[in-house]
Amino acid sequence: MSKTLLKLFPEAGERPLEGTYLGEDLPPAAQSAGRPFVYANFVSSLDGRIGIARPHRETHAVPEAIANPRDWRLYQELGARADILVTSARYYRQFARGEAQDTLPVGADEAFADLRAWRIDQGLEPQPDVAIISASLDIPADAIAAYRERRLHLFTGPDADPARVAALEALGVSVHFAGEGRNVSGDTMVRRLGELGYRSAYAIAGSSVFHTLVRDGALDRLYLTLAHRLLGGEDFDTLTWGSELVPPQSLVLRSLYYDAHAPEGCGQLLAAYDCVPRG
């Protein structure tokens, strides 16, 4: 299998797959405003499916028809760049049930040893810390225990269940209130992460958390792998889930690559978009 990609924009040319996102510029503008640079990543089918129902699962899964190791490598590279990962309580429930796609990046596989070494060379912690967004605080203790080597932050609303807050704090989770009621404000959360010293945050949760970040003007960049397959189906997740975005979020194309080698027989586009400030 070829180890290269074809770059289409802003200039054309061939380049190695490995290192494509590891060398991406994460501009300091967000840090100068007192908040980390926030970026997200998805793999999607041409008809917008990022997750679909599967037998014997309570939650949606990344479609096998579009998941592929070349995209997964770039997912891990983006994880290697992050000071902190932003995820949801749903991931920990999936982890406890054995339904999670994998452990949180950076992966422990030998294939990603270079990424773990890169973090050390950059003066970073061996693994990114984790920020969890949750209204319910329904997070299994066993799943939390699997990540005790990382600093865990939980963001919830001020009306969160005090007993569940105390239970999570007893497990070593730092709890922060950022929003109204039981809901989290993406902007407030991101600014709090900046106060804690984080410079880059990688959002790896699903469509609800992604919607929260976009709605509240907290997202800076979207990395989107578009697999050239149509999946159909009636029970699926797409990029955002939530209220209509008014005004809509505009994005400007930053880079575009064509990968002819995965998924097999159709290929995929790898795009990065910078968010235009809303409002």
C-alpha cells in the first residue's frame, strides 16, 4: 500500500501520510486571548454518517465501511498534538460496556510509538489530559480508573447532582461548573481550560459535544475525513446534533488531501477547515 497522499490545496504535490497532521500549525491567536486552540476531527460517509446503529450495542459506532487505518493514523497524530482531550461521559459508559472504539489517544500500539516519543521530545506529558463534558454525571468508576495516569477534569452545570459530584471528586476528578442548570457552556469551559494552562484541546466526542462547541463559538478548526461511500440507513449520527445554528457556522478551507488507498476501492478526502467567528 502506498505511504503517500496527494495534496490538492493550497498547493499540489505528493507527501507522506505519516506526519501530515503532526506538523500542522496550531496558531497562537487563541492562546493570546486566554484560551486554548480547539480542534475536532470526524470521519464521515458522503451521506453524512459518522455513527450508525449496530446489533447488540446500546450506542452508535463508527461505520466499519468508512473506518480505516490511514484515517486512524491521522486521528492519533491530532491526539499527539493536544494538551488535553475533550470527550463526553458517553465515552466512559461505552468503555465500561466494551463498546468504545479504542482507548483515548495516544494509542499504546507500536505503530504509534513515534507519536509518544514525539510528545516527550516536545516537553509534553506522555499522554494528553482529559476534559469530560456531562450533564448527568453518569460515569462508571471502573472506566475512570483506567485513566488515572492522566489529569481528569469534569465540566458540568451548577445544578449537577451534588452526590455524583462528590463521588467523582473522591475518584480524583477535578469538577468545574461552566454553564447554566445542568448544561455546559462551551465558551466558559474553554476559557477555564486556558486558566488551567492548556494551549491546545482536541475534541473527540460526538455530535452533541461538537454542537456545543460550535454553538458557543469555542471551535477553531475542523478536520474532516470524507470517505467516498454512501451508507444510507435511518438510525445514525451526523456531525452536529442540537438546535439550529443562527447564524450558521462558516468554515474556510485550510488544506485538502486526496487519499486513493482507503477505504479500499473508493478513496477519501482529508480536509481541514478554520472556523470563521460567528455573530
